[in-house]
Amino acid sequence: MREGLADVATALALGSGAVVLLTVRSWRTALRVLLDLLVAAGLLRLAVASGWTALATAAAIILLRQLLWAGIAAGPPAPAPTIAAALRVRRSRPTVSGRTQSEHSGRITP
């Protein structure tokens, strides 16, 4: 009975990940749920069969979870700044008088 519990937990993890993906429509959240439940299934497998194979499986699942989540949490790289973006930032800097450069003639007076 206990041997099949880890397999049931793995199947439920896959199903839960799919349900979260379909309902929340966030693949990051679905992957997070899937990986957390796969860790739980690995720990159940480790509790039932206390051999080196079960320990290696649980460690591999935890390592995979950590690596995937670190890569996802970093997010995509920011786009390189363009000249137009740099000019927009430069024009909107406040001057000595507290007004932005676009609010006066461009001359800074003391």
C-alpha cells in the first residue's frame, strides 16, 4: 500500500499542475506547484524505500526544483537602452530651479 503512495502523489502533482495552469493561466505558478508536489512525492518515496536510489531520486528532484525556480525567478533580461530612451530620461531631469528642462527654454539660471 505504501509503495504506491509515491506514485499516486506523482500523478496528483501532474494533475494539480495542469489544473493550476488552466485556471490561473500562469505557467510559473503551475510549475511551482508541480515542483513542490514532486518534492513531496520524492520524500514519500524516500520514506518508504530507504535506499540509495530513493535518496538520489529525492535529491535530484530537489536540485531540479531549486535550479528551475532560480532561473524562473530571475526573469527575462532587460532590453538594452536605446538612444531615444536615454534622451527622454535626460530631458526629464529636474534643474536647479526644480522645473524640468522641458518646462523652460533650456537655460539654467541661478
